[in-house]
Amino acid sequence: MTAPESADWLASVSDKDVTDPGRRRFLITGATAAGSLVLGLPAGGEAFSSSDAAENRTRQIGFFVEIAADGDVIIGSNQPEIGQGVRTALPMLVAEELDVDWARVSVKPMPLGLLKTADGYTWKYGGQGVGGSTGLTRNWDFMREVGAIARQQLIRAAAVKYEVAAKRCTTRPGYVISDDLPRDIPYGELVKTAAALDLPDHNPVLKDKENYRIVGTRQKTVDAHDIVTGVARYGIDTIKPDMRYAVIARSPFLNGRVKSFDDTAARKINGVLKVFKIDGPEPGAPYLILASGVAVVATSTWAAIKGRKALQIEWEPGPNATDSTDAFWQQNEEMLKGSGQIVTDDGQYESAIETAHKTVQRSYQIPFVSHAPLEPQNCYAHVEKDSCHIVAPTQMPGGASRAAAAVTGLPRENIHIDISRVGGGFGRRLSNDYVAEAAMISQQTGWPIKLQWTREDDVRHDFYRPGGLHEMRAGLDETGKVIAWTQRLASASKHFRRPNKPDDGLWEPELYPDDFPRRIVDNFRLEYFHHPIGLPRGSWRAPAHTANAFVIQSFLDEIAHASGQDPLQFRLDLLGKDRELEYDGHGGPTYNPGRLARLLTFVATQIGYGDKRKKDRGVGLATHFTFGGYAAHAFEVSVDDAGGLIIERIVAAIDCGLAVHPQAVEAQLQGGTIDGISTALGLQITVKDGQVQQGNFDDYPLLRIAAIPARLETHILPYDDVPTGVGEMGIPSAAPALTNAIFNASGIRIRNLPIADQLKKARAG
Amino acid sequence: MISFRVNSKQVRFDGDADTPLLWVLRDHLQLTGAKYGCGIGQCGACTVHIDGKAQRSCVLPIAALANKSVTTIEGLGDENGQLHPVQQAWLAVDVPQCGYCQAGQIMATVDFLQKHPRPSDEDIDNNMSNICRCGTYVRIRDAIHQAAKLMQKGEQQ
């Protein structure tokens, strides 16, 4: 019944919706030595044959919820918290069905739980890992079932203890109640009896939306107090006895290598203990770590950094020494003159475009960008003879376990992974290269070490969002209706050196075929050209949606203008009414373009889309379906004569079905919007002579508060009673709404990101 | 040997004089509330107070700290565990997402509000420059205004 824990689990979330069939395993109950009721997953075959002692038994339960005799409730959080609010949202689901006062709940982090079985490794605490905005959706049923089963046991315990009929009992927060009971019985008085009861073989009925007391209400972030007092512990805050500090000087050349190094000066630095070479992967081959380099281990972080500075390293520049993004962009144009791989071909595109009354063609360029989470990569590792302990800020603790196992050769059941709070993810920490590095250094030295990346390390050794050139062409009939559509993309695929990925599948993470307007425009073609470059690529928040939403939503605006149509009405006509269209990718199996139309109409109304505006002021709109959720943006901007841009106002709206944790939904929508405009305005990674040119926030300028309009309004439009994820939905439509507004205000069309100084140049020219 | 005060306690550091205060706090004093984000004074995650003024500790050599008084996020509340009004406002607005930058944001705000007790949005724009990668800026702005009100109320009592 248990789901296998595999390398592909969630690693390909953008390709397929991930479900965890193992989550519906039989929950079990037990008691702690202190007399609390514990409910969780069975921890493995031998757990129940060895001992029946309550204490031992408890230890072997994959703990999820514990109800103490005083009525306090501890709920286990099995997922990494990267700022998306999962440590609050999932316990809210448990507490809802358990029917407790949220104020009595505390949340406790759980480590990675793996079990070895005859068929490989399975999850002990259910699938663990966050990406693809799936944290809530994957756990929606399971976490509610955990709460409901615990409540059911308490009701049954009351029935046994007071000899009343269970079906005549119900609960109010924290109490079992019934006219047959002598009084309302606090949960705490029932835990001992409940712990001794077996679970029935059918699951209780879950609550209807109308009866929710916690789900959908505004609750504060559970860790907020720890954060504002500085006691919240991130990976970087790990301190262990006898721990040493390590940094690595990594090859500045993509796929470069250490040719030789002189550590004489480095070893003289006060506190430097050891200096040694780290071998990188073969160029182009699957990788465990990204770069060849030299490790410096010292008694403090600063000593290690100083030691690294004192190293004399001669680099072998390697096969990508002449790579440059300038050449990459030029070659993209050349590539698009040829023929690529047709990956989607509906209807009769060729004849439709030939016979079209009017055609529109435009090209858009999307740069490589870095994740730059504010907590740079770091990892604590202590590799011993038979075991290994890792503390890592990671989105994928299972991947961290695999990385440590690959380095050390230890069986994974002997590798203990603690998941720290994570200072931002954005997809960077789906990769665990820094965990492998830390394990290498600990293994080589025999010491417990904390590996620290500097900001420069982080910006220069990332798995970047793929850059690409998109050529769009549409054919319209006499009425202005789109009858043919093509997107031709030359990009460096996100599938970077992945084993067992055929070349003809490299398009899959770059073009999501079922995105709007497929199945609405009959003659529809997608064509892909993979363009290799040494720059590593990976999942960057909402992966290809950020590129494709910008391209599609900009192009729709351009088609509307080129054919004399209103950009809003033109979009609404295309989107049409509520209906489910097939959507085979992540977020499917269907989507409803009518929900996009509803959001678009809403944000347009809020911003006063049709209002008369001053010269140099304009509004722009965009909407996009991302991994199951829907969002739209309206921007109002002004552009002065010198090309100065002011974002006057933003209206953002999300339809995430049922908003379980509205505070976090709003935060993600605000944050996604800001991420979208920060990236569109000024961020890009460039390569020259085989080296990344950016290194820190002076040349990779994330937005600061002054650039954020005071009027950034967020709205949640409820729909139905099932939640979607929210972590990525707020970003894709932000950038095109901004650039569409810029066009409306100034007549300047931004087709290449980032916007940077293009407005100033256009005004000057 | 450098002698200085951290959160009202006398401390000494006998390592290299060029060691940034941030790493002295984090590695040697095990005060990990101030965070490393950039190492070049850009992001402000490492903001602490030196004699009451906000400074970026990642670019502040320990040699400059002789006889100074340092306050970190751990020492911002009073001795009885009462949170500073800026911390209270941060909680009331529920500012944090990943939370990594927030200690620095709070320390920067405390100093900012000393100079601008009734700040306008423009004052905030001109003076608050710490980076938040999650994009909590809308709530940071709200919390700054709320903190200003809380502090004024406190003064009136």
C-alpha cells in the first residue's frame, strides 16, 4: 500500500500532477509515556512484533497528532517550510476535523521519514517535499482524515468510558458532548481510553465546507513569534559540538576544473585547518555537485572565507570557455530560421495561416534568471563510519538523503535528515548539490562541518530559469477571430544533464501544450528547438509559466492592437464561458477558461479599465492558469518623457478554489506579484567567456520597498470547495500585465526581458 | 582583544580584527538572529544596532566595535520578555513568509522610527532599503505604520 520514495517523486512536478497513493494507509494510535494520545502512520513491519510496551510502541508511530491529558494538541508538520505557509495550513486541516481550539495547537517539525522495504524505500510520514504548489493539494484529504480519525477515536472513547452510544455523541472544540453524557468531556480526559482502542476499518465522514471553523479563516503564521524574536532556526543557524566551517572555491568557468592550486598562503590564515580539492562531474554528464573546486575548512566561517581568498588556483576553463549569452541570443535567431521539433499540431495550421485574412508575428526574449533565495545554500553534515547526520534547508529531503547516500555509500536508512526552516526556496532547493558537497567535506575530514555558500557562490552556481527566444504567429479571419496560432521556441531546456531523458523530450518542461489558447484556436502548432549552453538550468518558481504567460499575454495584446480590437474584450471573447477543457499537464486533468475570464473582468473593473486617463498613464491586463490555480493582474503605470516608469497601482486576483489559509494566499499573491515585477524590471544572468557575470545584489538587483506601489491590492475569488495550490499562481501574469500597461501608457512595447533601461532608450531614441 | 557589549552583556573577541561583526555574533557568540545574506552591505539581513543606530554587521570589522554597545534582535525586547512595539506590529500584521530577512527589517525599522516617528510612505521609500526576497513589502509598510502608532501611544501613557 505504501508509495515508493523515488528520485522522480515530485522532481517532475511541472510535468505531471503528483499524488501519493500511500497516504491513505491505515493510521494507528498509541500512547506516550506521559499518557498522551498519539495518532500516526505505522512505522514498519518490525515495529509491532518487538514490543507492546506503550512507550516503545509510540516511538515507532510516524507521529502526526498528539493530544495531551491537559488538552493541548501538538500537530506534526512533515513538509519543508520555505515561506509558503505549509506549517500553518496543513495543521489547520488536522485541527479542523479534530475539532479543537486553534489556540491550543502547537506545531512540531518532523524529520525525513524513510522506511526500507523489500521493494526499496517508502515514506514513513507520507511523501515529503515541496514544489509545484502541491503541498496543500497532496495533503488535503490525508491531513483532514488524520484529524477526523483522532476525533472519532475520542468520541468512541467517551462512549466506552461512560457507556453511551457513540452515534449519540458529537464534539465541540476540545470536548465530546452528548445529552447522554453527565457533562461535556474534555478530550484530555479521554486520551488514555482512546489510545487503547483499535481503529475501525472505515474512515469517518469529513466535514462540509459550511461547518468549517478554522479552514478558510484568517490565522497567523505559527512561527511568527520565533521569527520576530530571532529564535527561528534556519539551516544556516545550525551549531553543533565540534563543528567546523567550510567554504568551496568553485570553478568560475562553466564546466571548468581545478588545474592546480597553491594553498601556502591560505594555510597561514588564522583558523584554517584543511584545504583540499573537490572533484566536479564530467562536463555534460549527470552530476551530484555542480562544480570542481577547492574546499577550505576552518574554525569559523570568516576564517574559511579568508582562507579561500588566499588560495591561488589555476583553472582549466573546459569545454564551455567561449560560451556567452550574447552568442546564445544570436544563435537562437539562426535556429528559428530552420525547422524544429513539432510537438503539438492541431488542425491544419499551414493552410489556416496561408488563407488568413491577417497575420501577426512577433518575437519575445526571456532571459536566464537566478533564484537568489535570501538564505544562501548551506548544509550541516556529519559523516561517521556507519551513519550520517544532515541538517539542510531543502525543498526535497528525500533528494538530500539520496545525495548523502551517493557520496558516502551508506545505506539510506542510516542517513538522518533534519529539515530546518528554509530561507526561501523558489525551486533552487529542489536540487541538493550543496548537501552532496557538505557530505564530501565531512567524509574527507571526519569532522562535523557546516558548508556555507556566499552570495556570490549562490548567484554563480545556480540552476537558472531557462532563457529562450519565442517566435509567435497568429492568423485572423475577417472578423478578427484567431484561427491559427503557433509558438516556436528556441531555448536551453530545463532538463539539464538528466539521465534517461531522450533529446526528443527536452521540450517538455518548456512548452506546456495545453496552455491557453490551445483547444480554443483550432489550428494550433508548437515547435521546439533545444539550444544547449553550459549554464545549468532548473525549476524556477512556476517554471515555464513565467516565460509562456509573458509571451502569450503580450502577444494577445499585440494581436488586439494590430487588428483594432480592445485587448480586454478580445481576451474575453477567446476565453469564453465556463467549461472544462482538457489539460494533460500538471494542474490538470482539465481547466476552465471561464474562471480566467471571471478574474480578468474582476481586475479590469477594479482598476477602472475603461476610465479616461491622463497622457502618459495606462493600464494593462493579463491572466494565466498555473498548476491548477488561476490568477489575473491589472496594472496602472505612468511613463514620463524621459522613460521614467512609475507603477501607480496593481490589482491582483486569485482563484484557488477554496482558500484554506487566506492569510498565506494573500501573501503568496503579493509575493508572487512582486517577484514577477522584480524579475521583469531588472533581473538577468548573463555569461561571457564561459563565466556568469553577476554575483551579488549590486548587479542582481532584487526590488526594494521603494519600487513597490503602496496600492497593491489582492483579492481572493472563491470557487467551489476544493483548494488548489497558491505558491506559483501569483507570478506568471504579473510581468505581461506590467508591460501591457507600459504600452498603453507610452506606446513602447517591451518584447525582451528584463525591461532595464529600454524605456529610457526608447524615449531618447 | 576587542571588548564590547552585546545585548547589555560585556563580551570579548580575540580573533582577527578584520572579522565582520556578523560572524562574531553568529559563530562565536552563537547569536544567530542576525542573518547572512550578501556580505557586502546590500540586503540588510544582518542589521543590528551599534549604540542605538542600525548598521549592517556583515561589513563592520570587529576592530571598529571597541567599547561599543551592540543590540541584536535577541536583545530587542525588554528584560521581562515584552516585545518591542515594532515586533508587536510585525506580529499583528503577520509580516513574515520565509522570515529570513525579518530580523534585519525589524532592526532597521526601530532605528528608522526613532528618526521618523510619524513616517510617510515617502519616508519609508527613502530610508528602508532591506531586501525581502519573498516580497513581504506591502505588509512591512503596514507594520511600520502600525508600529509608529503603537510607539506614539506608548509615549502618551
